[in-house]
Amino acid sequence: MLAATFLIFLHGDREIDALDFVLSEFHLGATYDAIIRRRLWRQRRFDIVLIPVVILALTYLLSLSGHAVFLTSIGMYAAVWHRGRQSLGVARFYQRGIGGPVSRIHDVLFRGAIYLPMLAAMLAYSHLAPTSYEGDTYLGLSVGADMTSAVGLAAVFSVIAYLAWTLLRARARLSATAAKAPIAIHPGERWVVLAHAVAFGSGYVLGASNASFLLVLAVHHEVQYLYFTYAMARRSGSFQATEKPSIDRVGKTIASVASVDAARLPRTEVKFAASFLLWPVIGFAGAMAGGWFAIPWLAPLGVGGLFCHYWLDGRIWMRRAFQH
């Protein structure tokens, strides 16, 4: 994110815009890769097939009836929700890996540190840029300067409270005896929450005056998702490994360490990476072809595909989906 921000200041945003286009298409392709790899359409036809068809139909209806403002508005608010929920999901993955929230206080602070920056960023953007989102007209949700500032301060304090509480608990764990050590909080959870707060606080506030900073947030979001989906695909069993559970003193499973034949690792990794990239490359090629041919009826398909991705991404990573 820092490198992308520096490039915008130094040279402009054309390269970041191009990078965002490529990564966003790969991002959508990674979702379809997860669906195909896990054959989710067999058990979840309603979520995977029916709802996306309805979303596409509604998108075409709004687009062809001249309601582009509504589509842009939906896109703006759905993007805030989608980006924030992705951070929540990745942090939850780390959290559940060591047994879930350690207490009710932990859960409340965690949720506040995720949702309040989302709300504050959305209100700040709509207050500072009430008429235009990425150059298009949209319906801004303005609640006034005082309320926007109050929510922003609440978001800052919620993140500080979460980080302070988790760091104090980590220090207490290091200083406690083995028998009295509190249950651990995964450091990956804390880093995701911190990155989430920085990304939203910078991307939407600075993006209100310069849309390029929204591109920086988008690149962060897309790289995070690609890395997570790749790691989950490897973990699912497609990558040959022997799982060895590691258990701490209180009997909770805290990690799963993969043992891989070192001699076969490079070749196996390259082969797996190639298979993972199949659907992202197909999605990117389809987007490029649509741009080259400039077919008018394909334009709503791009927006509808994005909305379908928002829906699918919120459904395929639920614990119920992994039971299949």
C-alpha cells in the first residue's frame, strides 16, 4: 500500500489503475476457482446459481431502464461492505484456528474494530464527496459533520482499545507461568484488524479528494483475497501434504503444520499455482475481450458480475460451506 501511494504521488495513477483492473479480474476468477474446486454448486444451488442469476437480471433491468445512479450507489456501499467483511473473514479464520474469541470482551472489541472503521469510512466519504464516486454520480448518505466526526472518533478509539487489550493479554501470557497462562490470541488476527483500519481510514478519506487512493485500497483488498484463496486452495488437500496437528498445554488445537517433501516442493508448487490461475486468467481474458469488441450489451454484465462476486464471496467461505 505504501509503495502504491508513493507511486501515485510520484508519477500519477495510470499504473495503479491498470494494476487494479488486472487484479480485480483475477479476484473474481479466484472466487470461481474456489466454487469449481470445491464443487459447491452441487450442494448449494440456491446460493451459487439462483441468486447470481437474479442479481444479473436486476442489474440488466436497472441498466437498461436508465438507473445508472442506483447501480453506482449500490456499487459504492456494497464495496465498503464487501471489503470490510473480507477483513473480518480473514481475521476470523485466524481467530477460529485457536478456538475462537477468548472472551465476550474480546468479541465485542474485535467486532467494533472491524465494523466502526467501515461505517466511519463510508460516512466520511459520503460527507466529503457527496455527489461523485470514482467519477460517477451516486446517492451520498450524509448525516452531517458532527455525526460523521463522532463516528470517526468512535472508530479510532475502538481500534486503540482492541489493540491495547490484545497486546496487554499477549504480554500477560508471556509473563505468566505455563499453568496460569491465558488463552492465546493469534497475532495474524491483530495484524489483519490493524491493516483493515489503516486501509479504510486512508483509502476512503483521502479518496474523497483524490480517487486514486481508493485504487490503493482496492489493490490491498485484491492482493489479500488472492493470497487467502490460494492458501485455502492449498490447505483443502489439492496440495499434497501431511497434516500434523500441534496442541498447546490447555488441549486446544492451535496450528496445523504441513510436512512436504522438499525435493518435490518447487515443481509441485508451480504446478498447483498454474492450476489456481486458470479461472483468474479466463476471467481476465473475458474482460479484455469485452473491452476490445465494445459490445454494448456486455457492459451491464461486468457490473452484474461484480455484484455476483460480492454475494458469492459472502457465502462460499462460511463454515457451513466447508462442511461440504
